[in-house]
Amino acid sequence: MATTKHSHHEEAATHHEEAAKSHRAAHKEHSDGNDEKAAHHAHKASGHHAAAGEHAKEASKKHATKHK
């Protein structure tokens, strides 16, 4: 798979959006009293936040290397 200059930034942004969606879903389920579903969405949000962080780290590593 070819990578573009912005791929890690874009991946990070996508994961942040997905995390936000899952986070909102968790809040909705929680306020509806569905704690099990809320926990599921919160767990998904957490995974997306972690993935976004990894992509952000990769992006900054590549950026730093490019400017040496």
C-alpha cells in the first residue's frame, strides 16, 4: 500500500472522528440506562483514541526524519 505524505495525519483524524462517534453513543446509551451498551461504546472509543495516538506518533516521527 502506497503511503502519502499525509496518510498518518489522515488516519489519526479518522480515528479521532470514530472515537467521538463512539463516545457520543456511549453517553446516549448511558442516559437511556443501557450501561452494558454504553461500556461497549466507551471501549470502542478508547481503542480509536489509542489508534489515533499511534498514527499521530508515526506522523511526527516521519516529519522529524524528513527535516534532519
